[in-house]
Amino acid sequence: MNKPKILVARAIFAEITARLEQYFEVESNPLDEIWTKAQLIEKLQGKRGVFTTGGERIDADVLAACPQLEICANMAVGYNNFDVQAMTFRGVQATNAPDVLTETTADFGFALLMATARRVTESEHFLRAGRWTKWSYDMFAGSDIHGSTLGILGMGRIGQGIAKRGAHGFGMTVIYHNRSRLSTELEAQCKASYVSKEKLLKTADHVMLVVPYSAESHHTIGAAELALMKPTATLVNIARGGIVDDLALAVALKEKRIAAAGLDVFEGEPRVHPDLLTVPNVVLTPHIASATLPTRMAMANLAADNLIAVLTGKAPLTPLNTVSKRAVAQ
Ligand code: GLV
């Protein structure tokens, strides 16, 4: 029997391609080209599954042009590259890669917070530029993490991991805001108190963004929200580009209306707003919060597991939608 055809839209681990090849006829992208929508549609012809890595947009047009598609498996927990509603409408299974990256991403949230509050990259640039000629009492004085107030916007699994690190590891007072309040038991585990978004922004010494991106969360932090924050506060975004209005943030950083920011994600990435590149009080990293080899391998394996399950007639491991059978005739 012919193996089902699938497309792996970006370069991935050779081990994962080899695993997929046991089940499927795989077209892959070893040169890691970024395909246009038209190219993606062309490559998807005749494919029953696609392995995406978070950046490839699968929307209603793509689905309409690729009626044989049965599953879109994202190697990312975020899935704002998928139009899940359109997938459900067409009977296409959508899956993401949650859980396996939670602790690694929470670790990175802390790495970025510490680097930002303690001015790690700014001081390293100073040193590398040969400008360190003497010690001085206030050189790169930053703000403390221990004993400070951490405000987490978005209290899903990653937010909770960050809360635990802050509360239990660094003795921080943790406050959070989320669409829905956590159970009393989870709040106790995270040692976190629920507050309004406004109170969080006004009170926190460090604000950490971990909300998923959607039309509703677009520019969750803009000029008005930045104006509520303390002038000594730091802002860290490990969620998605577009959650923060990057231009408004660059202005606030330049005018020292907040002390510093740490950003792993950007509006329109991999482009970075040029104004963010010129302000010193921001730490910039290229969307690497989940980037350890074991975690990336686990994410890739989970996406592969989802493809294998669905295309061999089993239930997906981490579904984003419920599809009965193919709702739309091919
Ligand atoms: C990374 O940003 C992810 O959503 O997994």
C-alpha cells in the first residue's frame, strides 16, 4: 500500500525525518527555505499532513487550495499561524506541541528577566567595546529580583512555571492576571495572587508576558499600559510578537519611562523594529525561549506523534480542535 504523503515545511532534526519516513512519503525542506504562500500551496498538493514549526501560516485559502490535507501538526505550543476555525470547518485536525516545553521556556523567562534587570548584555557590550577602565559605585546598577514583585500576565502552564521559580526560588511576591482565575490549589502551589491587569501593571517591579497571541491580545501592552508601569520596572515578553506595541515600547525605553525590557519575540519577526536596536536598555533574543536540544527534540517528536496517530486512524495526542470525520468532500 502507498504510504500517505506529508510535507515537512521547515528543516528539522534528521532523526525526526527518518521516523516520519517509516510511515509516510515525506517531502521535506532541507535547505530551510521560507516558502511563500503560493509555494506552500504548491508543495502541499496531494499531501495528507503537514509538519509546521510555528511560522508557516495555514489559513482558509491554503486549506481551500489543499483539500487532501487532514492534519496540520505544529511544532510549537503557540498556534497563531493556524486558522483553527477554518480547519475545523474543513474537518482538518490541528495539533500543537504543549507541555514538553513548559519548564525550558519558564527557565528562559527567568534568564531574560535576570539579564534585563541586572543589565547583563548592556554591560557586556560595554566591556567588549574596551570601555571598562575602572570600577565605579553605580556602574550598571540594576534592580533586584529577590524580594521584588513579579507580575505575570497570562497564567497558563508556562506562567505557572515562572511563578513557582519566582516565589519559591527568589522569594518574590507573585501577582498575576489571566482571563480566568486559577483554582485555590494552583494559586497556593504558585504562591500567586490574582489582581486586575491595571493593578498588576501599577504594582509589579517586573512584568512578564506569557499570553497567547490572538486578535484580542494584540497590543496588550501599548503606550497606555506602559504609562501605568513604575519607572523602575522591567518588562519581559516571551509570549508572541504583537502582544507588545514595539514602537511604543521603544519610545518608553528611550524616554526611561520604564527601566528596561527583555524581548524574545517581536512584531513582524525576524524583523526587529529599528528603534529597539538603538536603545541600550533592552535585551533582545531571537525567539529562543524553548531552544534546548532535548526540548526541541521533544517538540518535534510530539508533532511527529500527532501526524502518525491521525494518519493511522488514531486520536491525536494534543488536539486543538475536534473533527468528526472529514467534514468536507474532497
Ligand atoms: C514558541 O514560541 C512556541 O509557541 O512553541
